[in-house]
Amino acid sequence: MKKTENQMLVIFGASGDLTARKLVPALFNLFMAKQLPGNFVVLGCSRSNMDDAAFRDRVVLQSPYLAKKTKEVPSEAIKAFAQLFFYQDLGGSYDTDYTALRTRVEALNHGHHTEGNIMYYLSTPPTLYETIAKNLDAAQLSTQNNGWKRLIVEKPFGYDLKTAKALNTALQRYFQEQQIYRIDHYLGKETVQNLLVTRFANTIFEPLWNRNYIHHIEITNAEHVGVEKRGGYYDRSGALRDMFQNHLLQIVSLIVMEPPIGQEPEEIRNEKVKALKSLRVMTDPDILRDHTIRAQYMKANLDGDWVKGYREEDGVAPDSLTETYAAIKFYVDNWRWKDVPFYVRTAKRMPTKVTEVVIHFKTPHHHIFSGTDMHSQDNKLVIRIQPDEGILIKFGVKVPGQGFHVERANLDFYYSSLAETHVMEAYERLLLDAMQGDATLYARADEVEAAWTFVDPILEYWKNGEDVRMYGYAAGVWGPENADDLIEGIGLWRNPGPNLTDDPGFCVLC
Ligand code: BG6
């Protein structure tokens, strides 16, 4: 096991939702698993006026997000965990003199022997990232002459290519690239990492992982929820920026990449960048029209309850043109993937919550068993990222009886069958990696820029192109009526159910 050095975690935006909802529960898991270093403290900072006790109450002792986890835990352990938390009020603004913060950091460092190692976590609106980095630098809180300093930043990394580049340049003015950890929580998911293992630790898949054997690749990311309380943020973002540019293109890069020469972070990240750079950027309006679909969910009755349409959600403009559904077809211009279409879609208010990758293999080139349709003949590898995490192989078997009637059968593996193994939550894994200085699962500046390079022209076309349609779909269905047009000639989307082995079609709403 790697060593986690003594350190301090300083969270900016500590009074916000992410801290209580994700970061503190992840730290709690690490605490219970004895994965935190011997000397460790968390200093929360924000503009809210609170003292240490109020902060501990808010994020630990009274936190609804921890209640379930702490139910079975002895109260002394919870108290000991709460004692790790401290709070520093920054006053009315993040753009201020950080001398008081520095004094507090030094006192905690001295009192708790954290050896000058500090991880800064920016859980604030992205507009503040540069400001915070600049002020940390001005207060000499970024210098590494006395312990290491790392900076974790949350998505979005920019709003488009231009702003992403500007953000990278700004952060790199105060921190070196090796100190910057851009978090993408999908990379913390065990099943996303398993894409690498499935491909590169087996001899049975990799020889087939190319244009000679793969017909097309489909990725679905569906959420059952709508925009919830985040209408204001979402309306300026949309599905393409919120999910596709980051989480889904990260998954794409792991499917597309060439084998790295080893498991060193930079070796893996180099291959991912190469993969993203090989996506064919679409700029021709005709191609963009035929290869992209955007849509918004509309009011519908789900199981007896009316749910709002997107334009009726709080914080959303009544004439909004922000997509809650995005489906993109694209190609990858390299030796391995020439002419293999990729179909990727992401949406809110779908029938269920599911993320999966489907590798559709080519049908056998000579059809011996006539009368069987393509769906019984093609092999599929389904990699279920969530929920019901696992892997499914669909293959043809003979239906007992006369003649040779072929049907599909399933070979499946479920993560839940690894009963004794604790599957770390995404933030838990990613925080621990950053604490240990392992950036493998964090996005590098060039990776983020390569992803924006692909996404920018789609956004531009959707914004300013001629005759660009915004379709509607009733909340709770698999997207707009024409969603299947994108994969015309190949078949239909696999509309997965909540269970891995459910066959496409309808599913029960939760
Ligand atoms: C976030 C998006 O990054 O990912 C949200 O901003 C989305 O809109 C969420 O709901 C989905 O994450 P998960 O892990 O629940 O699939």
C-alpha cells in the first residue's frame, strides 16, 4: 500500500453543498478504513461566519449526508473524526488578503505536525479559481520549500476551449502543472477504471478491439432526475458541457486509447490525450446537423405524479435553448478506429439511471445459419458503469430443437459478487490518490483542451447554426422521437434497464 504523508486539507467553499455531500463522507470512509495519515486536519474556508464548532456540526455531527454512515459507528469515533475539522472565515470575499489564513494554516501545521504538506480543494464557483490561486501565491501559501502543495479543482474546467486555455494558463501562473489536480468523479468510479483492466489485462478482448472486429460503439449516460435545484447553473451549461465534455469523453478516451507502456500516471495520460486528439472534429454544418441531436424534457406524468418540463424548472429561462439531452455520432481518425462510428448520448429525465458502454462486434462475415436476424448474431460486450455494475457478454447459442435457430445468451459478471471487497466511492478514491500524489485519475491541462477542441464546434453550431432543431421529449422516455435517426442503418439504441441483463426496451420507473 502507498504511504499517505501527513498533511492538511484546505477546502475553499467549505460551507457549500459539495463539501457536506461528497467530500466529508469520502473523508469519513477513509477515516473509518484507517487510510488517513496519522497527522491530518481539514481546514474549511468560505465567506460564511462560523467557528470550528459550527463547522463540525454542519459537515459532521448534524450532517444529513453522514447520518446513514454514522448510525452504526461508536460516538467516540464520530467525535474523533469531527475533531479533525477546523474553520477559517475569509470575510466577505475570496479576493482578499490571505495573511489571516496563512497564520491559521501555520498554527494548525505547527500544532498538528502536518509537515507543511497542504492540499487545497477548490469547491467554489469556477470564476473564483484564479483569484484563490493568485491570493494563495501572494500569501506564499503555494511555495513548496517547506512541504508540498497541491491544488484540486472541480469541473467545469472552462466554458469552452478559449476559457479552458485561459484558466489553465492562469492556474499555471501560480502552481506548476504537476501540482494541479483536475477532478472528474467518473474517473474515480471503479467500473470506469476497469475499462483499462478489461482491455489490457486480458488477451481475449484486446486482439478484437479494433475496426476489424468492432462494428460500432454505443455509450449511454442516462439520469432519471431532472436538473433538481441546479437550474440556474444548468441553464448556462447544458448536457454537452455538464456531462459530455468531461465524464463521457473521459470514458471515450479509455476505450479509444492505445496501450500505455506502463501504469505510470503520465504514460496513461499521454495515451488519453492522443486518443482525444484523434477524435474527428466536426465543422461542416451538414455533418453537424446529421450527427448531433439535442433536446429538452417536457412536463409529463410519471407514475401518477406530474414532473415539470425543463423550461418550468427554477432558475431556467422560459425560452431556454439549453439541451438536457445530447446525442452525438462521431469517428476517430486513427489506424485502429477508422470508419467505426461512436454513438454517445447523455440526458436527464430518462426512464432510469444508467451508464453503460456497449461494444457491438461485427456479425460473422459468412452467414451459415440463415434466417437469424442481426440481433441474434452480433456479439456485444456491455460494460455497465452504474448501477448494477458489471460486464455482460452476449453471444449466440443454438435454440434446442430441429434446425439451427440462433438466440442470444448472456455471460455476466457482477461487482457485487466480490462481496468481501470494499468498493471505494469515487471521491474517496480520488481524494486518497491526490493525498498520495497520484494524478493518474486526474485530467491534465492538454486533455481538457483536447476535449474542448472536439466539443466547441458542436456548441457553436447549436448556438449559431442555421435551422438547428431543439426537440422535446416527455420526461421519462428515452429521448426525442427522432433519437434513433442518428444510428439509422445500424439499429436502435440499446435502451438499458436498471439491471445489467435486462434486455433493451421498456423498464420500470423507480
Ligand atoms: C455531475 C453533473 O458532474 O455528474 C450532474 O454536473 C450529474 O449534472 C452528475 O447529475 C452525475 O453523476 P453520477 O455519478 O450520479 O452519474
